Amino acid sequence: MQGSLRWVVAFPTEALPIIREFGLKEKSNGAGPFPFYQSSDGEVALVISGKGILNSAAATAALAASVDDAPAAWINFGIAGSGNPDYGKTFLGSRISDEQSKRCWYPSPCGKAKVEPERRPLKTVGEPALQYPESGTLVEMEAAGFYPIALKCSTSELCQVVKVVSDDPDHPITSLNKEVVVELCEAGLQAILPWLESIRNIVSEEREVGQKPEEYFDILEKFHFTETQKHQLSKLLRFWNAKENGRQAVGKLLEDCRDSREVISAIRGELYQVTL
């Protein structure tokens, strides 16, 4: 099974190529007020936010609430403007800066990805830009809303912003129309498909590592654990199984435990003895 993808886009014209590529269908019980699309296996999901940083943040949160919490790559995809002659080129964000709040985020390069598009800084603005930075920074309107919310759902490596340049000094934003945006986004999506495949492989690896051992659910039925303790238990059990202690052995170890603290202490103590 390929790794999950979670897409956040501003407009239907930007979403259409993704919907076609992954065979997504609109769901009526989706992400609140935002149009929500999903593949038949649930591995690929998309939300259309509308324009602007606040809509992007809200739609990202709504998407997170509408899908499972399994490892996934979160991607903000859409168009951007450039002060360089970059029309039609596709870039990943290297830095995301919010023009209003002055906050910045730095998406991590995907070290395991076999191929990766060129990266450029991004500036999120409140209104469409008619003038662009000459530094090569791309100008767009949603990334700074998407990114801090996506980071709550995944790692920096698996939260990325992909922008296709739709306007530059030789192609004014006033010349854009729906057909052109669809064509640009279709070409941009096709350009990143090899990168997406690598990203999905990384997600699959994360999912395998994060799978809960069978004993985990047995123990939860017997004792009450806080969320922090659940993470501790899952990690300890993965170490336990790596030592090949076996499911029956951990069950015997916990026979005299009275609560979750004693469970964690018992497993940790036994692992320490085994390590010695």
C-alpha cells in the first residue's frame, strides 16, 4: 500500500488535476464547510480552502479532523507569482514567510527522496501581488496558513508546499484565466510525480515503524493510560519485540501490575536487565 497524501488547495482549478490523477470523489460528509475529496481506499484526500491564509489554516484543520491520524504527507499545492522569468516552473518552498505576522517556517528537505524539485523561498501575502521580489522569492496567499497546522499532523519532512509559477514579469496576473490555471497545475503535478512517489514510500516506512504491537491493545483493555503513557508503552513494546521476548512473556511480566505506571516501570526495568 502506498503512503497517504493530504492535499490542501485554494481553488477548484488547482485541485482538478489532482482529482483526476488520483481518481478522487467528492464526499458529502467531508471537512465541514470545505469541499472534500477522497480516493476509494482513503489514502489520498483533498480539501479546497478558498483564498487566503485564514481559509487555508481552517481547511487544513478541517481535513485533519476528517481523516485518520496515520502517517501522511501534507502538501499545499497551487499557483504563485515570481519576479524572475519562471513561468510554468514548479518549486518546493524552502522558507515560508508570512508578510503580516513576520513568522517564518522552514520545510525540511526530504532526505530519502530520490528526486526533488528546486526549492525557492515563499512569501504569503494578503492580496494578489502586482509587483514581485527580485530575489526569486515566490509570492502566494495560502502557505503560511497551511504550514503551522500541517506540522501538528506530521513531520517537517512530510509537510511541503508546492507552487507552480503562473505569473512573472512577462506573464501578468491579469492574463490568467481558469483554463490556464488548470493547464499549469496539470503540468506542475506531472512534473512532481516521481518526487511524490518517493514521498509516499517515506510515508509507508513511517507507517510500518509506527504500527502498534498486538500486545499494546491487550494491555490497554486492562489498564488506563494517559496519552503520554500510551506513546511510552508503544515505544517500549517495540523495543520488547525487537529483543524477541514474545507476547506471552510480556503478559506474564505484567501479572502483578496494578496500574499503568507499574506496567511501564515493569517493562522498562526488564528491558534494562535484558540490555545489561
